[in-house]
Amino acid sequence: MKHYKDENWEKILLPGGNKEINLSTGEERLMQPIGKTYECEVKDFSEKDKSFTAIASTEKIDRDGDILRADGWTLKNYRKNPSFLWGHDDHGLPIGKSLETWVAEKKLHFRPKFATEIYPFADMVWKMYKGKYLRSFSVRFDPIKSEDRELTDEEKAKYANYYRKPQDYKSQDLLEISAVNIGSNTDATKSPEMMDFVVKSYYARNPQAFPNVDFNKPIWNGFNSKGFDFTDDLKEKREKLEKLLRDKELKKAEQSIDDEIANLEKEIAAEKSIEELQNKLNIIQVGITGLVKK
């Protein structure tokens, strides 16, 4: 199934981990985890346990045009470490754990317990949900099996310039569930329009980072293996800078080699002088010994 705009990339499902392979170059890479965010009703609040029940995902078509099949969830790995995070921050502390995670009525349900007794931030997030200031959750998962969705004419027009084709996820491995404050699909932030908006917003605060870029035109051209791909002008300058840095490192290496050669030559010359002096001393000593014998 085609996963990126680059038609050479194909998704390969392997026992050791799902990969994408470039059929032209043979390059392989692991498929990236995907995030989906849902607004849902939270209920069954327990003040004693600091927990409630909620829906983590549904089979509703999301903003990317994707569908996650509820019966395709693999929960074995997640249940070993049922982390409940804030905003997919897997470097920070979890705000709690999922006491239960199950599939029913074509939905992924879970019951998070907040670590309010040891983590003040978790207590604040708990109170935000209880006060209905927060009502969204996001799942992050590794795709296992998916197919391109059959699109209506309206959807074909909507996703014509999208960075990948909408998917029908048949099977997926749950990595973690997060509390989030924006009720929109996190994967939608990768759309060309959204990335244009993000980069332009960044430019407004850091114009020095984007010299000679025409921000009256779309500057987002999609993903590549190295990250973002901006205008050709900026891309050429970035490549030129990388070349100059490589040349600089080579010159440093050459200078280092020259210095080492010079030092070795000095040491050899010094040792040669000592050797010559030793030879002369030996000759003088032999001469003196001969005179003494006479």
C-alpha cells in the first residue's frame, strides 16, 4: 500500500516490525507511530480512585480520512505497561495508568487512574477533566495492517494533495494513551496546509531562521527521509552549508595530519642527531682506548 507521496515507497509487513522500503533504492525504515485524537464523554468518576471511564478511539472516519477498526486493536504489549501520558510526552513522567483497557461496541475503552497522590500536575489534569475543561484523549499506535480506503468523489477532491492516502487500519498495536487539550486529530498536523501554517507562525517569531523565503507562497512540499523539505532556494543554501561544513572538517583533518607529520619528522631528526652523536662518541672512545694501549 502506498504510504507516502513518493510512489517508490511501499509498506512491508514483517514479523520483526513493520517497515517501509524504497523499491528504487532498497532503503528501509521503520514505520512511524501514528497519533489520533478524539473528543468523548467521560463518566463514572471515582473520587476515591481518582479515575473514570472514557473512550480512547472509535471507528468514525477522522480528519485524515482514516478509520481504526476496533477489533484490530492489539493490547497485549500496552497492558504490560499501561502508561497514561500528557500530550504524548514519553520523556516526562506519566500522569497515571490505565486500570482497564478493552474493546466493546466498536470502540476502544479505558479507565485511567491519575497519580494525584504523588504528582501535583496529575492532580491538576484530573480536576480539569472532572470540571469538564478537558474532554479529549489521543492514542498512539504502530500500524500492523492497513489498506487504502475507497473514497467518495468528495473525499478524492478533499485529499487530492494530502501527504498520503486515507487508510482503513485493520490491525494496530497500541503504544500509549494520552490526555490532550485539543480535540482534533494529531495526525492532521502533518497536512501541507497545517505545516504551512506552523512554519509561517514560527517565522513570525524567528524571521532570521528563514532568509530570502517568499512566505506569500506555499513553502511546504511534504516529508522526505531527512525531515522537512522547504523551497528549492532554501534547500540549495542548506546543501551548500552542509558541503562547506564537510570541507571545513576535511581541512581540519588535513591540518591535523600535517601537524602530526611535522612532529614525527622533528622527533626522527632529533633521534637521528642523537644516533650520529653516539656514533661519533663510539669512534672517539675506540681511539682513546687505542692510545691507552700504546
